[in-house]
Amino acid sequence: MGGRYGVWSVGRVLVPVLGAVLGVALCVGIGIWNDYRDAIIDTQKQQMLLTVQSLGEGMEVFIRGYGEDLEEIYQMARRVCAGRALGGPASGDGEEKALWDGLREYVDTHSAFVDDVIVEKAKGEVVGSTKGTGVRQEYSSSRIDGQKSLGMAEMDNGEMCLILKKEIVGEGAFSIVLSL
């Protein structure tokens, strides 16, 4: 009987020790799993940030390119009008008609991204557009520089677009409507 109590005594000590070892191993395993999970999440966050940064840089180049186009459109209109107000697409002399034809051709050539070109008077009244559409509501606008801004707007046809606008105090504004 004495041997039986010895095994029983060893078992009474061994079971709690094995339980403690198993508990420690379980805690270490959970800790390793949590560290692994956190490392995966951090890596995914870094990849997402790099993707967003790359998209942002691409959009900056995209907007800058259309900003240069907008400047060219403005300079062409200044040369054609030579100090007088630009009329709508159906009015004006041969040079003004040629300007509107050129604007339509520009929109057609860049139709993958450009939906329209809109010309406004100094008080915001629309002179005309290449497609005859207008802005129903502008939701936001951010200044790029002293004359240019970029905003999001809903057009008369219900489409959401980006509007790249060059405003000239006392003259009006020229806008390129970019498709989203």
C-alpha cells in the first residue's frame, strides 16, 4: 500500500505541474500568434499606404497635366477675344467659332477623361459649354493656386465629376470637367 500512495503523491504533484507547463505553452503560443497577426496587419497597412501614396502621386500628375491644358485653353481664348467677352458656342465671328470647334475637338480627343469644357462670365453665368451641360451642384472645392481650383460637382445630367477651374477676376472662368 505504501507504493500506491507514492504514485498517488507523484500524480498529485505531476498533474498540476503538467497543467502549469501546458498553460505556459498555451500563453506563449497565443502570444506568438498575436505577434504574427499584428505583423501581418502592419505589413498590409504599409502596403495600403504605399498604394494610396502612389495613387495620390499619379492623380497629382494627372491634374497637373489637365491644369496645363486649362492654361492653354485660357490663353487661346484671350488671343481670340482680345479684350472682349467670349460668346457662346453658336455666336461670334469666325475666330470665336473656330475656338469653340477647337474646344469640342479637345473634349472629343480626351474623351476618356474629359467630359466637357465650360466657359463662365465674371458673375458665374455660364456662357456655354462644348456639350451643353452645366453644373447642378458643387459639393466641394479646393484651391490649387491663386486662380485654379479642383472640386467635385454633380452635372445637369446627374453624373458626378471633378471640375478643374481657372477663375480670372473680372473676366470669368474656364473649367475642364473630368470624368470620375
